[in-house]
Amino acid sequence: MDLWNRMTSDFGLPFTSLEIIYALMACVLSVLIGTVLAKKQARAFSTPKHKTTNTTAPHPKNLPTVTFVDYGDMRFLHLGTPSVQGSMKLSKPFDIHLEYLQRMMGWLLFTDLNNVRNLYAMQLGLGAASLTKFCHHHLDMQTTAIELNPQVITTCRQWFHLPPDDSKLQVTIGDAAEAVTQPQWFDKVDALQIDLYDQEADSPVHDNEAFYADCRQLLTPQGCLVVNLFGRHMHFKQSMDKLAQSFGKDALWTFKPTYAGNTIVLAFRTPRTPDKQALRLQAQAIEERWPLPATKWLKSLAPYPMASSGASR
């Protein structure tokens, strides 16, 4: 202590020996706490809070196992791979938080908002049920979803707040390619939303002219097909050519790709040509009624420039 007192006196240090000891103890304690917190955070990143497989539904042959992971306020759906097949915000389970899925509601810009609850929505591919829940819960629409994997349906019911079927909601096990050929839905669907990918999410599962032609016959005269085009092996120009063959070159509208690379396409059974002012007023009305960033959509949505205009991707 005498040595320390001489040093503090000689060098003018403003601390007593007791204060230095306390400071050292605080540093050691901080390091220990930091180590514990770092390990806890690492475990949160490396292992999910909840991970489940469907134990109540039989596991279909050749279909991937369904799991989900919670991280913070988010819940993510997986089909046996790290690729995210859907997600939900736990604090707002009936809202759509992913940008590309919000854009898949872009058909609202072209319809009578006062009549939405009387329209019919269909989703091909359930994912985490974001679109299905939004159409049923927020829009009060007659809603049907077609999903190939029964484990996805059971997981969404148990963990993603998908309500049970009722008079305005039906979730059905089936193949989308077969469903669009069923006469019971011909000329019945006002909003047909397609987000079909396998567990690797490399390219759309169904992306051919015959499939899009079958989809068109499901639509009402004012109906709209909404499709998510995404994937490493997806060829945008070829997909748009196939859609144009089925719907006509004047019936297509596209959003610019999202940061993640999702391009949302709107294909109308009857071509639409609203002016910019009408779209602005419609977007404002949408935002007043529902939690959707419709005004923001207008910055990235436009009629598709066909090959004759020299546009390509």
C-alpha cells in the first residue's frame, strides 16, 4: 500500500488503492457477465426456441418434413431445409409483414373496395398462411387454400394462427395443377394468389403456359392472378412470355423485384388501364382500411413492358 500511495502521489493519480481494487473487480465481473450473455445469444442463433414436426398428420411419402423456428418476435416455417417458406410476426399474427407477400395483395388497387368482402380469394400453396389469414381475417372474403403437404396445414393450424375451416374458409389438401382444372371453381375466383415452391425454393413448381391457362379459367371477368416469380433457376422473361400467351400482352402488371429477388406479377382476365390519380386515391383508401403499404406499391408497379418495347430482364 505504501508503494501504491507513493506512486499515486508521484504521478498525480486521482484514485485511492481501494478505488482501483473496486474498479478491477468491476472489470472482471463485466467480462464474466459478457461471456454468459454471449453464450446465451449464440445458443439463440444456433438452436430454435421451438422446433416441431407434424406428429398428428401422417408424413406423406416424398414430401419434406415441416419444422418451424422462433427468433425474437418472428416465427419461421421450413420444409426440411434452411430455406424459409413463410413467416409470421408473433405480435401481429394476422398481418402480412414480408414485402413480397404484401405486394401479392396488389390486386386491391384495381377492385371496388366496398365489395371486397363479397369476393372470392384462392391461394395455391399455403406457406405460413399469411395471405389466407389476411383475406379471411382482415378482408372477410370467401377464402380457399390448396396445399399439397398435410403437415403444412397442421403446423399452420397449431403454430401459425390459421383458424379452423368455417363458412368462409376452406383449406384443402391437393395438388395445385389438378385443382385449377376442377370445374367447380371455373369463373368463381376474384383473386388467385400463387406462391408455389419446393423445399429448395429454386424456381416455381408450376410455370408453364398450360398451367397459367388453367388458372385463367378460374377467374371471374374482373379477376386477377397474382404470382410470385423467384428462384435461382427461374427465368423471368420466359415466365412472362408464358403468362402473356395465356392472358394477353395487355393484361400484365409487374412490381419491381424486392431486395430478396421476388417479382410479383398481376395478370388480369380483363386488361386494366387505370390512371395514376385513380391508383393514388385507391392506395390511400386501402391504407385507411387495412395494414398494407399500398401507397408505397405505386413506386414499383407498372404495366409490363413486352418485348416489343425492348424491355427485358
